[in-house]
Amino acid sequence: MQNILLEMKNIEKDFSRTKVLKGINLQVKEGEVVSLVGENGAGKSTLMNILFGMPSIVNSGGYEGEIIWNGQPVQMTSPKQAMDLGIGMVHQEFMLIPSYSVTENIKLNREITKSNVISGIFGRSLGLLDYKEMEKEAKSALDKIHLNVDVSTMVGGMSVGFKQFVEIAREIDKKNIKLIVFDEPTAVLTDVESKWLLDTIKEISASGVSVIFISHKLNEVTEISDKIVVLRDGELISTLERGQEDTTGIAKLMVGRNVDFSSISGRPEEEIKKNEVIMKIKDLCVDMPGESAKGVTIDIHKGEILGFCGLAGQGKLAIANGIAGLYPSTGEVTYKGKSIPFQKPLEVLKQGIGFVSEDRRGIGLLLDESIRMNICLLAMQIKNQFLKSYGFFKQIDRANMKKTSDQMIKELGIKCTSCDQHPSALSGGNQQKVCIARAVVFDPDMLFISEPTRGIDIGAKKVILDYLYNLNRTKGTTIIITSSELTELRSLCDRIAVIYDGKVKTVLRPTDSDEKFGLLMSGLDA
């Protein structure tokens, strides 16, 4: 019989008098895989932050309830305490140092030193790093997850998939590891890499290490879980044993309603091609590390929803980033008959082209400004909206900003305390909604949006996809979506361009077969 490793009893937490966790109970046995599912804002991250002793919890009044670890009551006060107990975490947003090697990242803060004359006098902290032994241990950790990579490689130049596995190797290398929390580990991985990771998690569990798995991909959850814990609005809704519910049943428990992505379908190709070509892309090359475009050529018709799909690293993300001027680009892009200047983002925006980046925290948001400012700033800068003129002087129209941001918060269902809250305090799904709200308020004629639902729960996905669909149908906005989620592209797009080796392999209808998409995305002919 498996021993109980972790118990969290009646856990409660509030931020600014808003209760975000309401009496949560969680139990994890040794070697067990427990999945934690729920919409963004359901409380998953807050619960794990409590377990990991994160400063955001400690510095905001702590938490209520009881945590029992290995049979002993503990009060979690710091990440170091959690790590000392044997709790590790693989973060959705990598906690790696790009300029360090694989070895240095795996052994960070647990470096192996060898003594010398100085360390003999002044202590081990002045010893020399034993790189040979460190590389040996790093290689051993990588071998356990079947990753064959040069341990001297700099992490910054690696694919996102390899970075994810380096994070896992770092946790496995810890000698006392007993529990690993995986926070959306497959959000940035290809299907092949995701399967590899799930197989790795199964092996970790079989070795006796417990796993808490957080994911919005319910097919993965049902595949690897011994137990599934469903949260909604900070409350425990259900604890399910393996096989007790299918993905549809779990989704309904998460959101409190049925969720259907099949109701949206693309328009006939003949209807799309009746409209004028609003943008011509010819031989576009973009020097984006790990995602280079190598000669993309395609015409985009006014009022269509066009999707870009492809495996990770094949260049699909480079197209929007190149046109936005974020990476060195060559080729020719014309919009409404006028040439678009590369490396001049403001000029592109002034032509009425909007962008929502796949990197919402790095590029998409001003994390230390209010939600109100995030939503309204672009329209203010480019179109002089939300400004009152008094002769030569202009003043910010804060009342109009509040009215507009409150309206967008309501329309998109952004879960926040008010428009004055900072996006840094929001969940990933709500941060993404803020990015989309800003683009909508900017009111572009054409909108490029990359990975709109990455790391977002199934309920928020539906809200975002429906909103984009309605934006296209009611306002005629031309929308170009780049996504790793083929199911979503097929539910929304009129046409889908398959990107392979930095070029357009072909353009498909959303109704084309899974086999055809799969073969073409792999570079084969269908």
C-alpha cells in the first residue's frame, strides 16, 4: 500500500480581501501522478505557490489551513524550505539561465567543488568547480530521461523542447527529490516531444517519485493520471479516480457547462477568393532564432481568417514577428498596395495592422502598469485616442479609459479585482485576454495573433476563439492566427497554411483529413 506523502487540508488564501482558495483538500501518495485541472483563475497556481513557499504568498499574509509532509506538519515559508523537503517544480516559463551551459543549469546552487590551498584555509566556498564531476552527474540525470545532448551546450541556443527536458533533469538530479510539480509542461512542445515527456513522467512515477501535473490538455491528463483534482473558482469541485470521467466530463466539471469547439466552421474557398488581396507576402525571410522563415510567399484576402500551422521550429512564428519588425527580415510585404517597412514597428502599426505576440509576458504586457493602461496605451500612442485636447496641450482622458477597459473586461470575462490591478497578478488566460483587449481597442483592419490559447484553460479558449470569430464576422477584421493547436485552427479558420522548413508547404481547407495535415506538417507529400 502506498504511503501518503503530501496532505493539504482546508487550504484558504485571499488577496486584497478577495478569496481565491476556499477550503481546498489535496492528497498525494508516494509514486502517484495527481493532475490538477481547472480554468485559469481557478486557483491551481496559487495552491502550488503555497506548497512551494513562494514570496507572493508569504508577503501577502500567508495562508490558512494545514500542510502535512511525510506525516509531519509543516508551515511553508520559502522555496528553499520546499526544495530541502524534496519538492521540485518544472515551470511553464523556463527558470533557466540562457548564457549557462546545460551542466551549469542542472547543477546551479548545487555545484561540486574540489579543494585547493585557499579553500583549505578559508572554506569550501573558495574551492574550484569540479566540472568533470558536474558534467558526469548532469549526463546521468539526462540519461534517466533519455535525452542525448552535449552537456556543454549553452541553453540559450536550444529548442524549447530541449529546454523543458533540461529543467526536468535539474529536478531529477536533486538527491532528495520526492515530489515534482509540472506546470503546463507540454504547452510549448510538439506532439512528439509531448509524448516523450509523458513517457518520462510515467518513468519518474514508477521510480517512486510523486508527480503533480498541471495541464489544460485533458487527453494528456486522462492518459497519465492516477487521480484528477478539479478546481473551479477557488473551490474543490471533484476528485476523480483514473477512468472515472472522460475528457468531455472533466471539461464540464471545470467550467460548469458543456464546451463545444465544433460549432465554428470556415467559409467556402470561392467566397474568400472573391475578396481583394489585402496583403501580399513574397519571399519573406526572418532571422528568428529557432523559428526562421526562409522564403514565405502567400496572398491574404480581405476579411478572411487565415491560419499558420506547423511543427515547432519550422518557422510559423517568424512570419508575424518579421512583419511586426521584431527580427531582421528580408523579402517583400505589401499591405493595401503599399510596401511595409521592416524593422519599423510603429510604421506598421500606423497602417492599421495589429499584433498579439506569443510572448505575452516578455513582449505583450506592461506587467507593472494597470490593466486599464495596458488595454488603452496602444490606441493612445498610435491613434491619439483617450486624449483630451486643450489648445497645444493634451491630457489623458482617464474616465474614457476606465469606461473602455471595464467594457473589455466584461466582454472578455477577464477575472480581476478592477481595471487598476496589474496584469502580473493575473493568471495566464486572463493576461492573454488583456493582450487581445488591447488589440481590439486599437481597432486594426488586420490582426496577427500568435498562440492565442497557449497555456490557457478550455473555458478561456472558447471565450477567446468565439471573440475572434465574432470580431471577424461583425467588423470584417482580417485575422491571421499562428497556433500549435490544429484543432482550434480547424474550428475557426477559412484556410490553413502549413509551414515546413521556413516556407509555405501548401494551403489546406480546415475540413481536410488529419492524415493530410500530419503528412504535410512532417514535410511529406499527401
